Amino acid sequence: MGSLLYLAIIAIQFTISLASWSIPMKCFFRDSKSLNSFNNITINSLNVNHDGWILQANDIKFLGMDNAILDDFGINFDTKVAQITFHTDMVVTYNYKSDGTLFSKPIMGEGFTEVPIKNVQMNMNMTFEVIEKDGKKYINPKDFEVSYNIKDKAEFTFSNLYYGDKEQSDTMHSLMNENWRYITTEYGKFFFAEFGANLFIVFKNYALDFSLC
Ligand SMILES: *[C@@H]1O[C@H](CO)[C@@H](O)[C@H](O)[C@H]1NC(C)=O
Ligand SMILES: *[C@@H]1O[C@H](CO)[C@@H](O)[C@H](O)[C@H]1NC(C)=O
């Protein structure tokens, strides 16, 4: 009886502690050279042609990983799956060229895009194998699955949309921002897939930096 009560108190304290601490990912993953690339994930180009909208993006930058907060982390040596969940505010920027249609309207233009994303939570599951090198064991991530969930909001600004036609641009921006969840689901998935692939490389390099024993 005494020990049950003791366990219950520990559990409650643990829950409270978890809620009031926030663990920045950069503290969790410190002391690794691979983490220099963490804050600077850049993708050269991405061409999306989906549901009528043709979007070419160049020099895509994902800013905000510096402030990412760790929500969950685990390594299961039985199933050989490592999983990490974190959330952050992110800003995605790129140079764009647009053609085709969106919301049944033509959408063309060329310029700079900035997309602040408030409170995006990402989850990555990585399958791994344990490898041995020079008598030491390492986790070697092999494959990944990533999911993202934007909990608050995303906002789109495409400069020079319709090559400067303000009226058409305002109308399209209103539609995009009213339907931000549609855009971040249907089109954002291509960007987050690339981002996830780059993040996976960072985690893989990190894992290969540290031996288990
Ligand atoms: C970020 O990465 C890009 C492309 O890899 C590189 O050109 C740029 O110099 C890097 N910036 C910083 C601050 O490291
Ligand atoms: C990762 O695994 C967990 C537990 O099995 C699951 O709930 C989650 O949906 C998975 N995430 C992805 C991106 O597959």
C-alpha cells in the first residue's frame, strides 16, 4: 500500500515536470558536428505539379529548427524503431515561379515566397540496424517515415504574384490564407517530404557519431 502511494506521487510529479519543462532539441543533440547543418536545411529546387498548380521553388530554406522543442523521443531495440517528435515555429522561404490554376483560377507570377508556420509538430519514425565498427556498436538509421501537423496556422505571401497585379494577387492571397490547411496538406507535403529527408540525414549522421558501447 505504502509503495503504491509512493509510485502514484512519483507519476504525478513526473507529469507536472514534463509539462513545465521544455527541452530544446539543440540541447538534446548538442556536442555533434552534424548539428551545424540542423539550422540550415536548404533544398536547391523542388517542382510541384499537383491538382492544376505548377509551382517551381528554388533555394528553399527551412528556418526555425534552432527553437525546436522536443516532445517525445524513444529507441526501441526490439522493434528497431527510433522515434522523435518535436514542435516549433518555422519559416519557409523560397524563390518561386507559378503557373497553372489554383481554386479554379489561373495563378501565375514569379518572385519570393515567405511562409511563417505557427506551431508545427513533426514526428519521425526511423527503422535502424545496429552495426559494429572497430569493435564498437552504432545505431544506423536505414529508413524513415515523417508526419507533420500544423497546430496553429500558416500564412502565405507570394511577392509579385500575377507580376504585380494587386487586385488578382489580393484575391488569391485571401483564398490561400483562408484555405491554408488545404494548401499545407496538399502542397506542403512535397516540401515536408524533402525537409524530412534532409532531417533524416542529420539524425543519421548524429547516430553514427556516437557509439552505444
Ligand atoms: C546554409 O546552407 C547553404 C546551402 O548548403 C549554404 O550555401 C550557406 O552558406 C549555409 N549558411 C550558413 C549560415 O551556414
Ligand atoms: C510512428 O510510430 C507511432 C507508433 O507506432 C505511430 O503512432 C505514428 O503514427 C508513426 N509516425 C509515422 C510518421 O509513421
